[in-house]
Amino acid sequence: MINELKQKLLANFNDVQVNIPEDNRMTVNTKKESLLSLVSYLKNMGYNHFAMLSCVDWIDDKEFELIYIISAYPQDDEHYQDKEKKNILLKTRISRVKAKFITIISIFENAEPYEREIHEMFGIHFEGHPRLTPLMLERDYKIPPFRKDFDTNKYVENTFGKVPSIKERKEGKK
Amino acid sequence: MDRNQIGKWLKNPGKMANKYSFHVVYFCTGCGIIEVPPSITTRWDAERFGIIPVATPRQANLFLITGYVSTKTLAAIIRTYEQMPEPKYTVAFGSCPINGGMYYDSYNTITSLDKYIPVDGYIAGCMPRPEAIFIGVTHLWKLIDMDKADGYKRYREDYVHYRANQEQILGELDWPPLFSKENL
Amino acid sequence: MRELKLYFGPQHLGMVGNFSITLQVEGDRIIKAESNPGYLHRGFEKLMEQRTWIQNFPLVCRINVVEPDHMELIYSMGVEKLAGIEVPERGKYIRSIFCEMARVASHLFGAWAYANMLGFDTVANWAMYHRDLLLDMFEELTGARVYHIYLRPGGVRRDFPDGFTDRLVKTLHKIGGKVPDYNATFFENRLFQKRAEGIGIVTRKEAMRMGAVGHTLKATGLKYDIRKIEPYAAYDHVDFNIPTRTGGDAYSRLLTIRDDMIESVHMIFKLIDKMPKTGEVYTKTPNPFKWKIPAGEAYVRCESARGELGLYMVSNGGTNPYRVHFNTPSFNNGLTVLEKALEGESISDVGNIMISLYVVAPEIDR
């Protein structure tokens, strides 16, 4: 079953590499141009549950890797099929400098908060996203905090560590 | 009522009443809130210590800060604290408000709470058990008896410094100062 | 009528957890709702990159306060998959029993929150008391009431003490004996029924479109449960049902939660019966200070009390994880489904709908 899907993907898309590392998991590496059509192709195949969108900062390669994890809802109320067991990991890499990508909200509605989070934590701009406003953070971080070059210890030292206690304030320390 | 305390009640009824009727702000600031429901329900029954949660900070006199404080929550905490009528007491619950706890290197949680609002007592632990809450409260009684739970007085006195610290972390605050020069 | 912007939370009696919703209201009717999370954001996924594989255990359980155990489970499963560790048979059973206990405790907490918010104080007190009885069992087993840190890669920390299962069965019978009273005063009470029926309706089509998981989906009749679909631990050795309803409203969701709780209790009995009486409970792992896990990636998922919980983990062959990303059920339910479910409802039902969707704020913020 999973091999069938592999064959279909390889037949329909010419720039994908499909791996099956274990049962029920499939990773598809693709170029960023064809990701959108791949996602909608899989949705039409019945993989209608968008589980999550994740991002990995490969700082040595100067690239971000976006991972779209897609699985399927059961179609039948009583019986399970093989389809639901599968998780498909779609991966694509984008440049770390001026990182931007296209939103998939038109295909999967619930990608919205995930893209918002990735935008906030990694600084990747998703074109076509209706509200890329801050989701969780209120402070301004010069480097988005989940990037590998963001040093939390240094940041804590420079912000929270620099706040004097009230006693020190009284003595005139700024 | 304890007979020995009749003298105290006659001498300073306001303080005694205040002490034995802690109205806690219903504000879940962190994960420590998970131990508050058990302690206010039948098993541990905080009401025998006079503790009862209330809906609004304007009716409350005890602020339990339950756990780590992220910068976004800090603004809410300050606003809530400033709305409470005096005399008011703050008890920080858990290890995180003391020195950051296990989130010492988190970019979004403050490390020590008493730089931003005055804290009258700490209950250490992660999580402190319901018994620890009660021990903390009985210690707070002693502090009130000795007039040492003076956080709200310190806040009034050093308001300028507290405000400066708050602004250092939160930037320009979008609410007016609680105390201006005239009403200090 | 004039439109108003109303800030609901974080300091609000109808709000469970540190979470806030910005409501656009016209009179009493909500036109638009916007979730505003982030009050509990600690940046776990960043912090975990700076700690070793084992040091992360105290962190992961703090992601969800109400049921820390599934967080430990999913992280252990991820590490096991990356490092290629097998769990011994008895360890698997203990894991399943432990997680079902956590599920029951979590559902009791949910019942407390729901009853307390609607003013059914008697039921709230019962639920909290019964949860406390279960916490006592956790305390006996692990030494802590709330954060247990009991699961570990390769199994569980230690075996059940002597007679633990008997005491657990006794406790569960005690809680189960109260179910008729719960039904009479709360679940099947006309007052409650009137309050919860027909509000916050999420149809199956909408739920699937918005990627809902857990009880939101089960209340529309779809049996989406990872324990059945992709069995982990010892769930493939026992026979159990997945309770569903068809209404899709807050009332159906709560009844699904109740039925799930009862089913979990029965499952614990079955697991105890089937469990191997002796055997190892964990596989030995290398020295935690020098433990390097081969490079690779893993996506694992399990069914927490709130729905599908996923973890995507990447290792680059070092002593720390390279990237950890939790896909928590509340993230989806609280940010996408909640916003849609609140539209057109009245302000007084906000807390009602939010608790019925089973949203836990720290899980969203992480």
C-alpha cells in the first residue's frame, strides 16, 4: 500500500525523493516549488488530516527545513484502514537569508496557527497568510528565538540579569 | 474562636479580620494553579484557614502567584496587583518566581519576581503540596501580626523604582502610574 | 447595535488557565473571536536543545500540567525510536496502566473545571476529591503528586510496589461507585443539559476541515483514536471501545469524556488481569551523561486525554536533541476550532465551550 503511493508520487512528480524509513512513515523530499501541488495531490488522495508544520534550522547548511506532516482521518465509522496509520513527512528546504515561503491555508485551514508560530519563532515569512501578527511573544527579539544563533543564556544575562533589585535602585544603580 | 485571641481582636479588629479572611485572586498565572483546586475543595479545605477565591481583584487581598512568570503575564500581574485594595499581600508559589527555577535560561520568563512587585512570602517547591500552602499562609499570619507583611507599603514608598524596573522589561507601560506625586 | 471589543481573560472567572480571548460582540452575541495565547510561553523546545536527553524529562512533563504523563510517554517513545530501544513486556503494561490512570485523573480535573465554572459546586468537590485519591496512588508509585517523571526511555523507573494493583483497583471501584451520583447531579441533570445542549456545535465536516482531534471529533461520531489506529505500549493486547456521540455540541463532548473515563477504568482492570506477573520493567540505557543518540529523525504520536499528541524530533548525533517539536491537541483545538466554535454564541457560554473543547493553555504555549 505504501509502496503503491510511492510509485504514484514518483510517477506524478519528477523532483521528489521518497523514502520509507519504517512501516507507516514516509518522507518525501521535494523542491519548494512543487510542495504546494504535492500537498493538494495528497489531500485529493484522501490524506486529509494536516497534523503539524515544523521547522528545523540547519545553520551549517544555511537553510531552514520545513516539515509538513500529513495523515488521514478514518473514512469509515467502524473500521480502520491502512491509510490512517501512515504519516507522510513532506520536507523542503529554503534559504536562511530573507526566509520566505508560501502559505498552505487554502488547502489546509488549520495550518494557520502553525505558520504563525513558525513565523514568530524562526522569522520565516509566509506569503498570503492573512494575519502574521505575533502569536505568543510580546517582546522584540532581534533574532527570532528558535534560530540556532540565538543564545538564550546571553539574552537572559543582558535583559533579566541587568534589572537591578529595588535595594540597588535605591542606592542609585541603573 | 481561640480564647487567647480575644485581647488581640479587641485591640486591633481590622488586622485580625483581615488576617483570617484571605480572599485570593482567581488568576492562574502558572502551573502551580494545579494544586489550588485540591486545596480549596473538600479534601484539604482551605476555607478553614479563611481562604476563599474571589472573581475580581477588587475584592481580593491575597495574590497567589502560582509559578513562573512570563513577560506577557508580568504585565497582567502588575495590572491585577495595582487594582487590589490595600492592605494586600503577595505570596509567590513555587520555585520559579524566586530565582527562575528550572526556567533560569528561558528567554521569556523573568528570573526574580520581587524586582517588579513586592513579595511578602515565598512557598518553595515544584509543586508545593497543599499542606505547604497552609504552612505558607500561617507564616503570613505571623508576619501580619508582627507588621512585617508590608509589601504594599513598600510598593507605595518605592513606587518609582518598581515602575522603573517594570519599564525596563516591558517597555513603555500603557497604563498610568498608580501613585503620582500628589497622592503619595 | 453597537459592536464592542471585549477582552476575556487572562484574569477571569470563566477562564480556565492563563489564556485570553478577544471577543467582538454585538449585544450578547459573539461576532468574532480571536485567541490570544502566549501567557505561559517558556520556549520549551529551545530549552530542550540545551539539555541532555535525560535532563529533558523534568521539562517535558511541565508542558501539560493536567496530565504530565502523556508528555513523558511521547518523549520516551521518541527517544526509544531514535535510539532503537525496546521496552520489555511488563514495562509496556505498566506504561499503559499508568497512562490510563493519568487519563482518568485528567478527565476528573476536566469535570471539576466544567462543574465549577457552571456553579455545580457539589460535583466539583466530588471530582476533585476523587482525583486526589488517584493522586495518592501516583504518589505511592512515584513519590510526587503532580509531576511524576516515572516513564523513561526503555520502560518505567521502577516496578509496582507490592499490592499496588489491589489498592488501585479498590480506589477505582470507590470512584466508579460514585458514577450514578455524578450522572444524577451533573451529567444527566436537566439543568446542566439545558445549559450545555446545542452550544458550540462543531459538525464532523467542519471538525475534519479544521484538523480537530480528540473529543471534538469523537463527539461527532468519528472514532479517531491513536490507541486503536497505531497501537503503542500495551494497547494492542486489550480490547476496548471508543465512546462516541453524534451531537457535536458541548453536551455530547462532555458525555464522550465521561464515557471515555469509564472505559479507561475498565481498561485498567483488563490490563491488570493480562499483565505478566514478573519480568523486567526497563531496558538498561547507557550512562546519561555520555549518552549520544545516532543522527536521525522520528515522528511519534499517542493519544493523550485531549487527543492526538505528536512529537517530531531530530538528533544530529550529539548529547542533546537538535530539534524537538510537540504537536499538542490543544494547539489545534484552542486556536482554530475554538475561534470558529465561538462565533454566534453568547458571552456566557465562552467558558462552557472552551472547557468542552478541552483546551489547556500551557499545552498551546509550551
